[in-house]
Amino acid sequence: MKSGDAPACLKQPPHTSSVELAGHLFDFLFASQDASTASLLWAVTLLDSHPLVLERVRKEVEGFWSPESDKSITADQLREMRYTEAVAKEVIRYRAPAAMIPHVAGEDFPLTGRYTIPKGAIVFPSVFESSFQGFVDPYRFDPDRFMEDRQEDRVYKKNYLLFGVGAHQCVGQRYAINHLVLFIGMFTSLFDFKRDRSDGCDEIEYLPAIYPRDGCKVVVSLKCPL
């Protein structure tokens, strides 16, 4: 080692410059904001069009928390809201915010008996289409599929790809679900809401996450004073 050279153990690891780290953080913030916003809008539209689901959510949340309590929902209460969490999981299955997630094949991968994806190829698996494969009555919005007696997120785990799989699963998975459960619980408890429906309002628009075409226009009124 020449005089003045830093020991190898003190050299900066690759891809850890301030510029690169800032870029990665920006990517995370953008990705989480866009996907979360899409899921919140779909939650409102789907609860509006499924009043029995909405009624069950309100009844469950009421058993743990009330706006009049002037207290925040705790993490323990959030974990007990099993049906509300099932609704959140079904929202992101039914309308996967990230419809396609590109990957690079790390090695040759035999996709079928006749075709092998070559190493280095860019692959665009459809998370959206996968969410409608394997599940029972997949085109029906049915939060009960994620309750304890059915557990379709485990039974059809290979098709539930909303947060990726393996070593590269989304690091924000638990945060995203908790965020959606908290929003559903508070929004439905605080507000009455009615969708301002128009022709084609439920059609999907890619921006690049998927959104309802009308941007989810609702008429909102307070259920109780804040």
C-alpha cells in the first residue's frame, strides 16, 4: 500500500455516494406516494359500491375506536381490525397499483417446456393479471378471501405478487397495508360519502399506477364533529 492510501476496509462501498443515495430515496418516496394514493382512491370507490362491506368495516372499527374518544388509533387496535385489513388486502389485489414490475433475469429461466427466458433479458410480469389467477371467483370484490378460514393470500401465494417475492420483496409492505387500514378505519368513521358516478368512471387509467378514470369524485359530509 502506498503512503497516503486509505486502507481497503475504509474505502467507500460502491453505490453509496450522496447523489446515488438521494436518488434511491427519491425513488422510494415517489413509488410509495403514487401507489398509496392509487390504493386510497380505489378503497373509497370500492367501499362506495359495496355497502355491505362498508357496514362491516364501520361496525368493526366502532368496536375498537371512536372519533369522539379524542384518542389516536393504536398499533394494537390496528392489528385487531382483521376484517378492515382483509378489505385493504382485497383492494390492492383487485386493483394492483403497480400493474407491471420489470425484472432482469439473473439466469436462464425455463418459463415453459418450450421457452426459456435468457439470462439478462428484461421481463415485465403482469402483477394485475396474476391477481386474477388462482383465486376463488377472482373478479368479485370479496375481502372474506383473506380472513382466517380462507387465507387465499397464502393458499395462492404465488399469484399474490403485489409486493414482490423472495429477497426483493417491498420493504414497505407492512407500512403500506397499515397505512391503508388506518385510512379506511378513520375515513369511514369520520365521513359519510357518496360517489359522483359518471359513464366510464370505474375504467382504469394508467398514470403510471392505476387510478379510476374520474379520479374518484365523491360527495363527503361529516358523520360527527371533529
